[in-house]
Amino acid sequence: MPAPEASASARSRPVITIGADPWCPHNCKAGSEQEGYMLDIAREVFEGAGYQVEYLNVSWARALQMARDGLLDAVVGAFVTDAPDFVFPAEPQGRSKIAMYTPADSDWVYDGIESLHDQTVLAINGYSYSEQLDQYLARHAEEPTRVWMLAGPSPLNRAINLLDQHRADVFPEDVYVMTWAQRVNTDIHSLRQGGLLQKTDSYIAFSPSNARSAELAEMLSRGTRELRENGRMAQILSAYGLSED
């Protein structure tokens, strides 16, 4: 049992609340042994500066709304196109490579937005993929034969199952996320990469309604740079089988 002084000290530290749906290895299940390398970065930076970091899992759309309402301080795993009204640190905490996944026996190849015209595309509600694809999804959101929006607690597993059952044709997802999912769940059937959509930076982004967001974003930028320069970033990423490249 911690000493009373230690408990009182922990309670007195200012709290930073961060939310998102699990997107492992970027951010994983809250409370798990490995909460994701982006959470590890946040804890190193903020807890070293005297803050307490609290992380919770809600759907991505819900996390964005909670942050806009001031119920969360930040979301993790955000692209600038996810939430352009949020306060982003100058230094990214992660990087994402989005591929277009198909059933294993498909021979379809992504060749620009026009190549989606005869495909049923799965997408997760509230996610941003690329500017062009986001516009396509919005334009055809009411056409279920072209766009199928997923929500709920485990949209990734549902998308994988729908592709495996040939109930949909294409699902854009981060390569590291898909690789991790297939590594930790041997029941998941292998899918096929039908082409690369885009590479982009990923961030812990701060609530647009919080007066301290700019200060927190600057603190995180500075801390992220220091972790890269002193080699600690490489150690954090290595624990998830990743490298800075």
C-alpha cells in the first residue's frame, strides 16, 4: 500500500485526460500492459513534468465530441484532417501508412478515387483517411452499395470479418494496426493490400475548448523532440516491434 503522503501527492497532480478507441500499436486498450507507444510517449513527457495522465477508450467519434465539449483534454491517434479545429503539437507523436485492404482472393488494385466506383468501401465513423477519400465517403454515405460506415466498440474486427465474408470489397486501414491485429489474433484471416492510400503524421491533439491546450501541445512537442534526440523514442517503439523509420 502506498504511503499516505504518496497517495496525497498523486491526487494533487493536475490530470490530463486522453481518449480514443483502441488503434494498437499506436494506442491500445486502456489499462493493458501495453497501452500503445503514443500513450507511452504522453506518459513520459507529462508525468515527468508533474502531471497525471488518464486514458480511456470510447468510440472515435465520441472521443472527438467529448474533447470538443471539454470532457477530454485530448484525443490520441489524430490526423490533422480528423479534427482541424483541435490544437496540434508541432511535433508528431507517430506516423501512419494507410493501405486499401481487400479479401485475400481479390485482384482489385487501388488506382485513385475513380477505381472505387464499383466497390463497396468500409469505413469507421469519425475517422479521416485522406482528403480525397473523406470527400468520397461523405458524398456516397447514403449509398450502402458504395459506402458502409461502421461504429461501435470493435470496428476493426468487424471490418475484417465483413471482408473475409465477401460482404464488402475494400477497407482502408493503417498498416501497423492491421499487422498488429493479425499478430495478436491468430483467428483473423490474412487480408490483401490492394494499394497504398497515403502516409501521414499522427498526433495527440488537444481540445479546442480548453484554455491550457496550447501550453500542453507545446510541452508535448518539446518532450517528443527530446525523446527522439536522447534515444528513448527508439526504445519505446522497439517494445511494439517498430522503428523510427
